Amino acid sequence: MGSQARHDRDVMPRESSDAPSTAMTEYWTASGTVRGPLARRDLAELVGRGQAAIADPLPLGLAGFASATFVISSVLAGWFRLSDVVVAIPVALVFGGIVQFIAGMWAFRRGNLLAATAFSSFGAFNTAFALLLWLSLAHVIPNTTQSDPSPVTGVFILTFALIALYLAIAALGENTLVAAILFILFITYLADGIGTWIGGNNFILGIGGYAGMITSLLAFYLSAAIVVNSVRGREAWPVFGVPHRA
């Protein structure tokens, strides 16, 4: 998901950065691969201008992610009855789903591939999960909030554990806090998927619930830190970005 601290990151080329302007050079950037007759410095300037022209969608996406994840996780942690998870449908569908997905689309526009992939994926997950609960309440599909094992729902959740894992690995080179959020999210989805597969309000679901609450609190902090730092025009609250060579 990145942070403001990465806005000045280097643009790393696959080929020589001193290639003449007429040469077709392929570079790895925060927005993915770029191929064209550009020198590294020119490309870095274009990336910087693009980021400066669009407000950072990270705080919004993080807030939507954290809100939905915390509400659902508090139920799975055993704070409330397992059937009460249906109350999370509105926040999961609207804030954690649609709004987070939109933040992902704006992250694409801003050139942040990591944030775009994360917000779009987990926004889609929350939307799908909310619809799953909704269909269950309408008796269109079997009730997923009961104690019966649900292997297919478990596999559905486990696929997003895999996404969280490789995004966490990618984030290690960008921001240690983002990497921590995504790695704990991997543990959350892994436990939730296995616990749902088993069925009932088991202790594995509880592990996933508490892990989800922890990753939500970290996401709340990073969202707040980016807003505070943007308003104050300096890094008043640390965001734990990984420094890059000048």
C-alpha cells in the first residue's frame, strides 16, 4: 500500500539508465513497467508530477479496510455471537468494499501499483463477503453463519490469504508498517479460512479474529498518520517508510 515516504523512490531500470533518448528502455517503477525512449531522470520527473497532481488515496483505502476488518474480526474473536456477523454487511459492503475498491482505482491513477492491487483486491473481498452474508440471510444459499463446516467459503478466504502474503513480501521494500499490516492480514485470512472450513465458533477463528483486529489498528494508525502529515506538511507521525538510495 506504500506511504508518502516512498514518493521520492528511485526509478530502477532493467537496462542502462544512460541510454540515449531514442533507445527503447524498460524500467521498473512504482506503477509497474514502463517502456519508452526516456532517460531515468525524465521518467522519475514524470512519475513525481503524476503523484503530486492527485491526492493520495491511501488514507481512505486504509480507513475502509480497517473499519470493515475490525467489525468482522471482533465477531470472529468471540466478542459477539457468530450470527451477529450479519450486522457487518453495511460497513463491509459500502466502506470496506465499494469505497476501498474506488481507492484502489485512484491508486492506479496515481501510479501506486502495490496500493492499487491491495485496495482493489481486499475491497472486492469485502464486497463479495457482504453479498455472501446477504444471500445467506435471504436463504438463496445455505446459511454461512451457522456452525456447519463450509469448505468452499474457507477456500474463498484462503485465496485472499495468498494475495496478502505476496503483497506483504512486495511491501518489504517500501514500508515496514505496510508489510506488517499485510503479513498479519495473511495470518488473519489463513486462520479465518481454516476456521470457516472446520465450522463453528472454534479457536482458529478466534486467532483470526484477534489478528484481524491488530492489523486493523495498524491500518487505522497509518491512515491517520498520512492525513496528519499531509495537513502539517511534514512527517509529524512516523510512517516507517524504507529509505531508498538517492
